[in-house]
Amino acid sequence: MVNWSLINSGGRKISSAQIRKNMVSFMTRNYPGSVIDSIERKYNAYKIQLMSGLCLVFDADGRHVKTD
């Protein structure tokens, strides 16, 4: 299960309320048990780096765009 309660972002903590619900659904459905290394938010995208080395990119609405 992914723990979304607190996420580091640029040295400050943000709550799961600021993360799109469909991003959480995508992560729990496709990457259960994954550990998130970081989440970066830009005005039009979210970039989630997993400890496994995968990088997931979502649009501003939280829809999955690509996996690197």
C-alpha cells in the first residue's frame, strides 16, 4: 500500500489532500507496495519518482501520461 499521508516536496511537507485522487488510484492499482522517493509538482504536471527507479508522469488533472 502506498503511504500518501505526508510527502516531501522541495524541502517542505504536503498532505495527501493536495494529491489527485486518481493518481492515488493509479498507484495502488498498478504499483502496489511501491515506495515513493519524491513527488515534484509543476503548474501543469506531477512527476513521481519511485524507489525502484521508475518515474511516473501525470498531467495537471492527475491522469497518467507516461512511465520512464
